[in-house]
Amino acid sequence: MVQFKVVGQEVLRADGIEKVTGQARYVADITLPGMLYASILRSPHAHARILRVDKSRALAVTGVKAVVTGADFSGRIGICLTDQYPLARGKVRFMGEPVAAVIASSTDLARQARDFIEVEYEPLAAVTDPEEAARPETPLIHEELATYKHLPGFFPEPGTNIFHHYKLRRGDVERAFAEADLIIENKFTFPPNHHVALEPHGAIAQVHPGGGMTVWCSSQAPFIVRHTLASMFNLPLSKVRVVVPYLGGGFGGKSDVTIEPLVGVLAAAVPGRPVRLVLEREEVFQGTVIGRGLVAYYKTAVAKDGRLLGEKITLYWNGGGYGDYAVNIVTGGGHNSPGPYAIDNLHIDSYGVYTNTPPTGAYRGYGHPEVHWACERQREIIAHKLNINPVELRLKNCLGPGKVNSLGQMIEEYNGRLDLCIKAVARELGLEEGQGNQAAAKRALPWYRRRGAGLAAFGKSPVMTTNAQSGAIVRLNEDGTASVSVGAVEMGQGTYTALGQIAAEALSLPVTKIHVVPFVDTDVSPLEWQTVASHTTWAVGTAVLAAAREARKQVLAAAATILAVKPGELEIEGGRVFVKSRPDKGLPFSQLAAGYTYPDGRTANDPIIGRATFVPRGLTYPDPENGQGNCAADWTYGCQGAEVEVDLRTGTIEVLKLVTAIDPGRVINPLTARGQITGAMVQAMGSALSEKLVFGPNGAMRNPTLTDYKIPTAMDMPAELKTIFIETPDQTGPFGARGLGEHGAVAIPPAIANALYAALGIDFYELPLTPDAVLRPLKKMGAKPAGKGDEKYARVL
């Protein structure tokens, strides 16, 4: 194995001190001269026509500068599917959609005046279930779907609520069913969740008197924001500046665009004055994007030895009131729905469906956790039906070198070793032997408690556009340090620390001499697609590595001229370039950074600045008929496991242990990598056990606060959280690295449910696995509530 000096070392977070001391500045910390403040009037209806908006009383409030409605801006927005307005026009499609906005000299005045706006609505029937919304008889949410512009590779079905239908066809599924020894059919659901990033969404926009605008925002996608605003206002890209300071978490909830187009419209109403909007927590729940929301049908053909012969999958994705944020989830979730397995015969229909809920956007894992919930539960059920150890069934079918995935891509050795990850988790939980998942359950426990362990495999592709650009600039400074500038956003994942290590390794510098610029400014930062898809270390890291190597090449060329030797005779170490045969003959970086000066005053070289870009080559749109193609740039595989203990009296589940084995190629920084995986496991545990956005029949969100929406706290943490790295270097990534940021969240829910089956012998098909959800099947089996003959639980199970 190659020995690195910086890569692979545990380096403390570059942004840690600023954040823990409160020195890091976020959007809400920015104050500009002449700043105005906005407050949004949101729809109380999930589906209604807007008949009249009267803003006269609001305008009469002292200190109000403007009141803006949907009538003031007519252009639709959308990157993949142009189906939305910054403010609702003619119709509202989810409760919480912006209808009007007040701009005033203070937030309090803006809120006061907001309540004076009068809106008359004509309520319409609301639908919150995607399967119901997909039926032909359901009223249309978007009557004008046929007129919406969309990118190639997306297939709306006008006259329905289906904004994208992704099809994947491979082999002959009907023949597989005819030849099967066993056919298993099940329905699974994954409810809507929320990201609950610590920092609420915020943005400040200012339209400049001389033309153009500047936006400061909490966004994972500053260049997407720039493109959207330039298109909205018919401005050159050079006239739109987007600045992202420190970002307090995103998890996908701040990708694409959210409130930035709205704030841009508000700023246009008061040219020259900056307008700030920072959402309250309830607004974040109701007025941005949510995650998840899937109804999945799986029908699997299996041979008696456990081989997966074929599978028919139908997916209904809850896109919410607008589909632009979710179209890629429909595609990525579709081709990942068979999971990390080689199945020759597939028939997959993945539908993105409009409903009257807030729009669904990216959420850590981008469609992968949803389909893995269904897929990995289905695999477990198959194993039990066949009386095969679930570990054995997965190993028999899992993808590996020489096998072909659902897209028709051949898996290579450098794509990673899923089989080793499965075996590692099985060993960790004691599941590798033929006893299946019952070993942990047999430990001595009180009669009213049951224990079980289970696992679930996963594979994840970075669902991205075919031209997802990444860039990097590496500049040597006059003191011998180096500055790195990228367009990727640091939102807590440790990206800038890892990128600094990559640059340090390439330049043979101590990592303490590398400074990664801690903000993104589209006027000066290199172009970046967006910070999503767990692609930053892999893609942006590749650009940083190339830029650092370009800077290194310039150092060698300059030093060779000055020292009168060939570049191949030189070595670099510790910020100094020297002749290999004469280490005393050399130059420090500091003398070369801005151009070496000879004794007579002549300059020997240009300033040392390395530049590079990276775009994955050869990616294609999926074939319109069979959904296959070179549509995934890379893959990361792994396996996750859980050990749980259940109280039969109350239905409460205690997660004792979570474990992830993952093959991320090369781990750049084990400390931050483990942190990412650990955080993802706990976040996904919330999805498994407690998190669910609840909508009433009228589309009202019933739990849009942290009082009613339950996320894990320190009290819920498992006693043990373990990460195991299986490193198979990726030939396409920097020093062999591939993505791992979202992966720790992908398969935790099915792992917990599989462990629950080991404890209770009960299969679960819906999330979350609340105490009530556990007690319902127990009662059906004859168990009584706690306190009424508790000992009968032991006899029932």
C-alpha cells in the first residue's frame, strides 16, 4: 500500500475553532447599511385558487416599504422542470406556500403588516398520498404540465399528476417469474421526513443601482442560485454575485434553490436596499423542502437456493406541490431500487407525483434510503421464507467485480468490495454463522425484553448531471503557505479539511500551511455544480489534486531554471525544492511564490498558481425505453447493522449498537470520515424510530415544530457506534478516494427492522417503528397491554 504523509491522517477540522468559539459568521450574522426585513404571508390552504389579494392596509403601515405578490413577477423557475413561481400566482399547491411578502424597516413591522394582507381563496380538494395522486381520476394539481420546459432525460405525463416517469427494463421478468421457485410480493412505505438542520434558511439580496445584484445565502448550490437569478431577471451571469458564508448544516435541504428566488424578487421591489429573510423554524418545516415520501411495491422471483432471478418494482414518489427538486430523485431512486445486487431481469417504474404537500427535495441519501428500506426488508423476508441465513443470501447475490448492475454497468475491482463489508458487519454482530439473526436474541434477559441483531447492505451512486463541473485554484503565498479556493460549500461535513490534506500531500507541505478559503463567492470561486451527491471529496478533491500538481509542476520548472538543473533532478519536501544529489542546494517556496528575483533585479518566473477542473467523462442520459446507460459516475458500497432490545410491555425499542462497514476507496481523514458516518447513522435512526411529518386530510402539516417532530437526542444515542473502513482504492478519485458523506444514512432503517424481526419474529413494512407500531402486531398475536397479565407476552412470543 502506498504510504502517505498527510492523506490518511487524523487532522482536526479546519473550521472547528471558529465554530466552537462563535467567530464563524452565518447569514443571520450579516448586517448591511440600509437593510430592510421581510416577512412572508403563507397559504393556509394546501390546494386553492387565489381569487383576490388586497395589500392596501399593509402598505399603510408606517415603516413598510413594499408589499409584493405573485402578480408582481410572472416568470416560472426550475432547473430541470420549470414548474414553480417565487410567489404563488393564481393557485396555491401546498399549505405554507408564499402568497405575499412585506418589506419593512424591521422584522416586527414586517410581521405586523403581513397580518393586514387580505387574501380570498377558493379551496380545492387536497391529496397528500402519491399513489392516490397518480390515479387518473384524481384532480390535477398542475393543469399546465404540458407547457413546462424540462431538460432531456425527464418524462412528464401531461394530463396527470405524474411529473416524471422513469422506466428501467432489463431481461425478461415474466420468464423469471415463470421459472421461480418462490415469488414474494410486498408493499413498503417511507414517510415524509424533515432535515432539521441547525441553521434555518436565510438570504439577503440587494439589487444594485448600476445593474446586477448580490445575494448572501445559506445554500449548498451558489452557482445554481446564480443561474436561477440571472435567468429570472434576464441578467448576465457576471452581474449576479452569490456569496455563501459559513453554512450551519444542509443535508440536502439547502440544495438547488429554496428561498433565494423569492428574496431576489423582494430586493427588486426596493432597488439599492438589501432585503433580509431568515426563516423561523416552523417556516423551515412548511415553506422550504421536505424529504422522503415513498410508496413502493416489490415483487421478486427467487430460486430455492436463494438466487434473485427477477424483480418487478413500482415506486410512487411524493414530489409535493412542485417537482423540479425531485425529478432526479425519481431517476436515481429508480435505478438503485434493486439495491446492490446483480439481477438479470428487472421491470421498474418510478413515478414522481405531485401532491399537496411541501416540495420534496434532496435529503441525505437522495432516494437511496427510501428504496433500500424496501429492498433490504424484501431481501430479509426472502431469506426467512427460504430458511437461508440472510448473510448468505446477500453474499450470493451482491454486486462485485465482473457483475453487472441495473444500469448495465460492469462493476470493476476498483468500485469496491461489498462482500467484505457484509462479512465485516456479520462478524461484528455474530451473524456470520448459520444461526441467522437469533444469536443475540438468546442472551439472558428479563422475560419482557427481547434482543435481536440484523444487517442491511447498500450501494450508492452520486446522482448527478452529465456535466457536473468542479474546479480548484491553488496559489502559493509569499510566506511559503498555500491557499486553496473551491466552489464547494463546507456545511459541517469536513470537506475543507480533507481538501486541504489532498493539497498538502500533492505539494509535500505540512497541512498547517494549507488554507482552504472558508466561503464561496461566485465572483471569484471556481465553478462548482453543487455540494450534493457525496461527490465533493471525490470530484472537487480530484480538481484540487490536479491544481496542486500543476502548482508543483510550476515550482519544479522555475527552480530548474534558477538552479540550472533539469526538473527531474529536483525534489520537494516541507515547502522547499532542492537538488536530489545536493539537498543543501535549493529554494524555499516563499522565494518562488510571487516570482523569484535574481540579484540584478530580474524576475525568473510567474507567480505560482495552479488551476484545474474536473468533469466526469462519458456520462449519458438514461435510455428513454429501458432506463439503462452510463448514468452513474461512481459507486460506494457498504453494509450496516443494528442490535436492538425491545420492551414487550411498552413497545419501546432501544438501539444498543449501530455498525457500518464501508469501502470508500481511500480514507483521506479517518477522524472526519468516522464523524460523517456516525452522524448519518444517528440521523437515520431518527427516520427509523420516530421521524414522520404528519399531514391531515386537508393537507395541513400537524407537527411543524421540534416539540412535535421528534429527532434523536443525546439520550437516544446507542451505547456503541462503530465504523469499519474497507479500503479498495478507486482509480478515478484523489489518492483513491470515493464518496462517503451520505452513505451512513442509507441502510440503517432496514437494519433496525431486520434486527427487530430477529427479536420478535415480526416483519414491519412501514416507518417509523414507533412503540405503537410495535404493539399493534403484538396485540394481534394475543398479547395484552402492560399491566394486564404481563407474563402472557412471554407465552405469545
